[in-house]
Amino acid sequence: MTWSWFAVPIDSQKGAAQQSYINLPIHLVSPQFTQLSKDTDKDKDQLNPTMMMFFFAALTALAAPALSVSVTYDQTYDNRQGSLSTVACSNGINGLLTRGYRTFGDLPTFPNIGGASAVTGWNSPNCGTCWELTFTDENNRKRRVNVLAVDYAANGFNIGLTAMNQLTNGHGVEYGVVDVDAKQVAATVCGMPAK
């Protein structure tokens, strides 16, 4: 077993010279995570470069700021009886039908569902992910809504009008398209079981 430390930035808004870091321990329990040297014992605790990149990417994602994206609406997602067989996250090992849901109304966050660009197509591993969307209005007031990704969206998010109205304080049709900060949160926030 091997312990390794990774420095993770605390405030992603600061430049590198002003950045504060926290060191996080990573416990590597599988021999495949270490690169054992046949020539010397001093290298036995050295991390495999591929695994270093994986852990760095995972930790960076945890510290990453929200993304600015566009949100549109489609009233298809407001239909409680809408079949999940019509969306990218239908069947397959990552599909929502496979998890026992049949209609949009069966989903725990309905009507806060829609398409997300993170869902790249049928059976995407991002099916059923939960996203916190934050809209800031002209008076600098923030409104948030959690949306369950059930379908593909070309850019940003395409959600139901009901969810769009929650996000924009009833101005979904008037605004049509809004820019939001989006960040992925735990699926349990959207009422989905943890994987």
C-alpha cells in the first residue's frame, strides 16, 4: 500500500503566484497503481505517470469552478407521461430505463430534467448526473435549480419550461435563452441513488 500527496488549489479564482494549496493524501491500495522497479527499491513507491494524471484530473475537477453555459427550454420535458425511451438516456447500462424509471414523471426531480451537453449521446456515462444551474438576473439576484441530465444537448442545457421558470423567476418564455453557471453535484442531490 502506498500513500501519496497531491497539492490542490483552494481558490480557483486566484493566479498561481497568489494561490493557496491544500495537500490531500491519496491511499493507493492496488499494486497496479504503483510502478515497481526491478533495479532498485527506491522507486517502489513512485506513482505510475498514467495514474498521476488520473488523480490530478479527478482532484482538479473537485476544485474546478462552475462553467458558464447557455440554457434553453423545451416543453417536451414538462410532460409527466413523456417516455424515457425517447431520450439519449433511455436504455443501456447507463440508461434510466435500466434503473427502473419509465416516464419523466417517475424521475425524482421531475419537472427539473432536461438535456445536457455532458450527455454526449445514447448510453452516455453522464446519464442521470445532477447539475446545479445558477442564474444571476439584472439586479444581481441569484436563483438556483438542480437539473437531472436525461438527454443530449448540443450546447449547455435544454430544460423544461417549468424548470426554466423556476430558474428565471417566471421569465422563461420572455428570456428564451439565459446564461448560467453550471456545476455537477452529487446525483443524490437530484434524488438519484449513489452509484
